[in-house]
Amino acid sequence: MAEQPTGTHRCAAIDCLTKIPLRHLMCKGHWNLVPTKIRKQLYRAERTQPRNWNSFAASLRRARRAVKEASIRA
């Protein structure tokens, strides 16, 4: 079984500087703004082997847009 990579990276939400573990896509605050349907799309695309990068990228764009829209409404 492959080991989980260690280290951190920035949250994938636009303009977020929060450092998070590599195994996460977004910080908790931004991830909670992503609708469940888009979360499921991201999980599905990420788990596909070989990874379906086009599907993942499209889902990531939708997630970022959802976070941006939720932030504007707040």
C-alpha cells in the first residue's frame, strides 16, 4: 500500500493562503462551502484510476466558483 504524502500546500480556493495537508483539496472553511454534489464529483474524479484529470479539473472549477459565490453572498 502506498504511503500518504506528507507536507502541506495552499488551499485550492482562490486567494486563500491557508496551508493544509496534501491529502486535502481545500481548508475546512472553504470545503464546507462546496455543495455536496460537487464534492462527490471531485471524489469520483480523484478516485478514478487512472485519474480522470479533465473531470477533476472541471469539478475543481465548479468548486472554486461555488466558494466564490458563497463568499460574495456572505
